[in-house]
Amino acid sequence: MATNAIKTPTESPKRNWLLDALLGVSDWNGVVRILPGFILSVLIMLVAIPITNVLGAWLLSLQGIDPTGKSSPISAVLTAIVIGILIRNLLPLPQSIEEGIKFSTTKILRLGIILVGIKLSLMDVFKLGVWGIPVVVSAIAGGLIFVSWINRKLNLPERLGTLIAAGTGICGVTAIVSTAPAIKADQKEVAYAVANVTLFGLLGMFLYPYLAPHILHTSEQIGLFLGTAVHETSQVVGAALTYKEVFNDETVLKAATVTKLTRNLFLAVVVPLLSYLYLKRQARQEGESSPKINITKLLPAFVLGFILMAVLRSIGDATLQNGLAFGIWDKSAWDALTKAIGETWGSRALGTAMAAVGLATSFSVFKGVGLKPFLVGLIGALLVGVIGWGMALLLGGFVKL
């Protein structure tokens, strides 16, 4: 006599909450799925580093500067995104890399933003002094306001204009990749914005060191100008290094570096502000007369992490004045630790993320936009340069380093 078997419901696989929180996948099969794209992005980042060093040494040599022991004026983040785009558009790529690319452009990007926060310290603001802050704030505000306005006049996508404004006004690629997740920008917009600030930042790096002594008077004025008018941190250092080598002026290098680090610190304020303005306009476009913005959307975890790392760096630098950072690390050990976290791991995480952005960017997405974004970037770069020059001329004489 046949018996009816009792059927039990199929059990769903258990969700691994630790994996979900850290990697955005629910089980180990998800980890396996993200590996191909993630590993490819890491490899591109690793290849980008020596290529960047070679290109940077060549650029320094072009200006008659011995590149030995000097950092590259080109960011490896830029090289990584360019290599990624070339691979995407020149080689057939398997579908299996897509999940890893998405993981790299989200989780790894946010991790990189958090880690680079430790490169920034409020002690740099104190070094610049009360007269230097208005110079930095004016350059940032001018870049954000005018670039956004020009972008609207040319009828370009709002998110693209926001990214170019952030990169031009604050600190280049880091500002772009920090702002992009908050306003839900896509890879095309990120790639356009990165190309913009890189191109015009490099032009400023080459031109401004030779122009500066003809339009400004003191070393502090020139350092303030270079620190506000050039976009990327690596480009600012390159410009200031050129001036130091050509005109034998160490003060300009110091003033430009401190000015740029102070600009970078404003990321903690400007990214939430840009997010607020974008979300408010978006809500009004959807018909809300008095939109209410959730504070958690303005301060996502990666922005809070960035701020926390900057706070830790500031406290460490402050306690170092008494001998030991946090009562543990001496100056050399503290410098090594912060450099490892911010320069090595933070920059490599951002490089991996930008390689993935390149891998997700097809040349076809640029159709229909054309060269207008580069006109926005050019005008923005010129405006920030003029504002930086004017404020440095006006207040730079009061700054003493």
C-alpha cells in the first residue's frame, strides 16, 4: 500500500548578515560572483601606479625638474579610469565581471572616501591662519555657484554640473567621487567630470607657476593662488614643486600644500550641502511645494566615516604637540600610519573604484553630450583661477607661514 510522503517546504538559504553588511552579498556564492570584476579592477589599479609614476617623471623632466624622489603630478586615479575605459571599449569582456564592477563602484568607492579622510587635519587650517580661510572659501563658493549656473545655461544634466562644480571648486577627483553617490550620478557623468578637472587642472599646473610671479608679489600670495586655482592635490603639489625648483622658493610649496589641504577639508561640509540642494530641487520637480529632506540622505555612512577619520587625524596631530599622538605614536610613526591609511590604502581603493567606473563606461554613452561639459570646465577653471588670484592679492599679504 502506497503511503503519501510528507512534503516539507524547501528551506531558503541562510542569509549571512556580516557578508551583507560588508560586501552587499547574502552568501559565499555572492562573494564568488563579485571576484572577477573586483580582481580585474584591482589589477588595473596596480598597473596604473607604475604607469602614472613614469608619466609623472616625464612631465617633471619636461620642465627641467629632476623627478628623483618626487611624487607624480598625475593622479593614479585618472590613469586607472582611462585604462578601464580603453579595456571596456577595445576588448570583449565577459558578463561575469559586472557584479564585481558594481561592487567596486559602490562599496570600494565608499571605503576609499572614508580612508582618505585621515589625510586631512584641522591643524592645517590653523597653519593657514584667519586670513587664508576667506581665500579658500571664496574659491570654493565661486566654483560651485558659477559652474552650476553655466551648466544650467548650456542645458546640461544637473548632476553633471554638480560634479564638475565640486571637482573644480574643492579638490578634483576626490570631490567628484565623494559627491557622485550622494546625488546618484551615473558612470558617464563621473567619467566626464573626472576628465574635465584633470584636463584643466593639468593646464593650470603647467601655466600658473610661470604666470604667478608676474601677477603676485609675495611667496604666500603665490602659494595661496596655486593652492586654490589648481584642481587636484597632486597637480597643486606639481605646480608648487615647479615654482620651488625654478625660483628656489620653499615657502610657496608649503603655502600651496597647506591651502590645498584646507580646501580638501571642506568636503565634509560641501558634499552634504550639494546633496541637500540636489534633493530639494529634485523633490520640487516632482511636485512637492515644501520638500522635507531626510538628514540621513545628506550624511550617508561614508561621509560620516570621512568626517570621523578627519577628526581622528586632527586629534592625533593636536596631541602630537605634547609629544605623542594619542599618547602612543611619535611623529614618525604617526606620519607613517596616516600615510599608509590615506595615501596607500585610501588611494588604492579609489583607484580600484575608478578602474571599475572605466570598465562600466562605453564610448557610446558620450554621444549627444559633446564638448559642452568641457566648456563648462574651462570657464569654471578660469573663474576659480581669477577668484583665487584676486583673493590672494587682497589677503595673501597678511598670511605668514
